[in-house]
Amino acid sequence: MLGQFKVLLVEKIDDAGLKLLEGISEVKFASGTSEETLMEESRGVDAIVIRAMGRITAKVMGNAPRLKVVGRHGVGVDNIDVEAATRRGIPVVYTPEANAEAVADHTMGLIIALAKNIVQGNCALKFKGNWNFRYEQRGTDVYGKTLGIIGLGRIGRRVAKRARGFDMRVLVYDPYVNEDGASKVGVELVDLETLLGSSDFVTIHVPLTEETRKLLSEREFSLMKPGAFLVNTSRGGVVDERAIIRALSTGRLAGAGLDVFEKEPPDPENPLFKFGNVVVTPHMASHTVESLRKMAVEVAEGVVKVLKGETPTNIVNPEVLKAKGGKPRED
């Protein structure tokens, strides 16, 4: 069976996943992430595995007549044209559970860093020798405060569990969760306006869709509790960056912790970088040794199952499996 299939990796994945793919296929690495490059290099491949860089568009899939499956190393599929894949009968597999713990940890890390001025204190002492920073800036407690979670999915639930360890009151806004579901997690289900007006910390855990794009903009920031902190480890497009900048400039926001941006990588002159009360990381919330290994193995297992004619565990568009014969349909 070795070498029976051809797989294109847009970015390198952990060796544990790579070995699974190499067990049944010839694996090649993309030389770039532009649409033109991926269109050219996807010719003749049976599978494409993508991480955060690049986009698998309808054109890319249309240029790959043998394509049987697209694998997403991660949970967000906004860089894959799932509708086009579904029209062609191509399953899109992903890794919804693999990075949840790592992202929840990172979220709590940003909350604590913001509240305690950890990053600012590190820079003041290490680079400026400013021991008096301890008198110049005062932090705030996390313990006993109110945390607002937008999106009670896999990651949101884990953040709620961690927050309860700090005796935080946890409010949740999620139109797809009912009171029974919220009570099982030990959180209070509220509308978005109540959450924004009552929370000391607001953290976002929703996918980027047309429904959630710029979910938080001028109006929403005007409703936030003055002096609250915002954390975003989901997708940059969920929040209007210009609105964040204005809220920070007016003091409406006490600070922000951002792992994601509307444009990635962001411009070096992004105004957000000029605020001392903004902590930023380069879309690395899921990048732990354990998480990267899990994502690599799970996406590889999904791809291998599809190539072998088996049913994958985690599939974004399960309706394609109902098509007779499982063969791709043309657009």
C-alpha cells in the first residue's frame, strides 16, 4: 500500500502524524502558500493537509482532479472553502479536540498577564532596570471576578472550568446553548449585552463565520463594563480592530490580550502594538508539544481513513459521505 496515494502538506506537521501519512502515501511539502502555488502543486494529489498558512479555495480543489480529502490541522476551517469541497463530494477532516486544553491554558495565561501586569513588569525590570515599576503600576485580582465567555464550545467549556478554580463568576453568551447545557457546565447563560456590561474579563471562543464576523464592534465596546479586559484566542476577524483601538484610547478597555488578528501576520506598525496595556502573541495558543502532536496524529488519522475508504471520526461536512459511491461531484 506504500506510496499508493499522494499527499500535499502545506506546512510541516509533527513527525508522529507525518509517519502515519507516509505509511500509505508519498508525501510532498508545498513550496509556498499562495493560491497559484497551491493550485500548481495540488495537481495529482489525493489529499491536502493545511494548517494556518494558505487557503484551500475552490480553484485549488478544481485543479486537483484526484483530490479525495482535505485535512485541517486545527479546529478553524475558515481557510478552507468547505462549500466548494462539499459540492465536489470532498470530505474535510479536522481536529476539534486536540488543541482545546492548550488554547484554554493560553487564554487563562493572557487573563492573568493582563490583570497582574506581568509582561510590563518583566520588560521594565529586565530591559530598563526599573525596580520602581512595582509602585508605578497596580494590578488587579482575578480571583472572585466575573468572566464573560462568548462561545461555550470545546474551548469555552474548558476556560469555564479553569475560571471556577479562581472562584470566578462565569457568564456565557452562546445562542446555540440552552439553560440545561449551561447549568451542566456550572455557568450562567445570559444575552450578549448583559455579559458585556457585567464582566471584568471577556474572552472569545467562536469560529469565524459570516454570523460572527466583527461580532464585537463599536456598539459592543460601548456596552462593556468600564475598565474591563478583552481576550481573543479565536479568530481576529471576530473583533473589529479599529473598535478595540478606540476603546483602549478612551480607557473603556483596561487592556487586551490578543493571540489573533484581522490580518495575519499583522503589519509591524499595527496601532495595537503601541499600547502598553496590550499583550500580544503570534497565533500560538495551540502551539504546545502535546497539542501539536495530537493535531498531527488526528488529522493524519482522518486523512488515512478517507483514503482507505473508511469513515473519519471528525468531519466538517458529513453529508458528503452520503453520496453514492463517495466519488467527487463536479462543480
